[in-house]
Amino acid sequence: MNFADFLPGFAPGLLAAVAAVFLLAGMIKGVVGLGLPTISMALLALFMPPATAAALLVVPSLITNLWQAGPVRRLAPLLQRIGTLQLGVCAGTLAGAALFGPPAGAWGAAALGAALLAYAGWGLFGTPPALPARAEPWLGPCAGLLTGVITALTGVFVVPAVPYLQSLGLNKDDLIQAMGVSFTVSTVALAVGLWLNGSYGAGAAGVSFAMLAPALLGMAAGQRLRRVLSPRMFRLCFMLSLAALGAYQLAEGLLSR
């Protein structure tokens, strides 16, 4: 694995900065239960192209979300309700990758900023209504398609998938598992889309795998912090920080076009 072949302008300081981002993102996930890909994309995109940032998050996101998607014995009944959402995510991500290419340039920064603002707005003010069971067969694929397109454009795969999952009335354990399943599928679809666009090869996979260690260390630290911090206040600060980062990315993308 050659870091210099993948990370632009490679230097030890850059590698340390990337590792610090994943340490922080893992810590946030450990405290509030989500946010590793989102905060990683938000911070990494400040000093590298969005496509490079998206490629780096694949392995840490995949492993942590596979962990969250267990136990296997409860997957079958859950997939009966959220399977069409996952099919939509795959279709939307691959179609978005084919139509728009990897997230890059001013357009990629603006799209990422808009996605972060939407995510922060949902986290701060969103209260998804209860979804009638009769709407699930058609709304699930639609939510998945839109989530997939946003994933292809930005590397962020939370909206609108998580608000949709929240509207299903799942209990706490099933909701956490459903988010793990959805994030896992989104991560795999993103990796395939990046590979099809030539943005995810052996070098990207190697550097991404190296970032697994700081992400897991951060998660362990975050789980410890959860015992002494108020998750509600931490989540509020997290969402406000994301809103500020999103506004910055959106403004920078729009002004530099």
C-alpha cells in the first residue's frame, strides 16, 4: 500500500489529520450511535476532493455498520419491511454514479453542503410522522432511490433513509439494526459506484483499511464518554457543528462556480 499514490500531496501531517478525523468521527458514533460517515465527509472534504474522502470512509463505515446490523437471527423479519428501501438505495447509488460521476469540484462541495444542512436540520427539528403500512410498498423504494442518488453525489447516506426508518414505528433495537443494515448497503453501493468511476482501487482500499483502527478506537472512547456526557447535549452540539460545516461547504461550492 502506497499512501502517496492515493492521497494528494501526501505528507505525514496529512495522514495524521485524516486519522484524527476518523478518531473524532468514531467517537461521535460511539456517543450518539451514528455520524461516522457524515462527520468524516464533512471534515475530510475541507482539505481533499469529495470523491477521495468518500473512498476513505468505505472500510471504517462498512465494518462499524456490519457490527450494528446484527444479530443475524433478527434480520429476516426486518428485511421484509426494509428490503425495498435497500433495493432503492442500490439502484439510486449506481444510477447516480453512472449519470453524475464521482463527487468532485464545486458541484460536489455544494451538494455535500446541502446534504449536511438537510441532515442537521432533520436532527435538530425533524419529527417524522407515523407511516401507514399501506404506504410502505411504494414509499420505501422512493426513499431508497433518493438516498442512493444523494449518496452518489455526496458520500452521505443518512437522508432521507433514516427519517423514513424512524417513521416505521420500529422499537429501539430494531431501529438501530435497521439503520445498520441501511448504512451497510449504502456503503457497499457507494464503493461499487466509486469503483465504476475509477475512484476506488487498491490504493483507496488500503488507505481506507488503515483508517479502521482510529475509527474503532474512537468508537470505544465514545462509548466510555457516553456514560459521563449527556448524549442529548452532545447530539445538539454535533448537529449544530454539521450545520455550520454544511453552510461553509455550500457557500464555498456556490461561490467558486
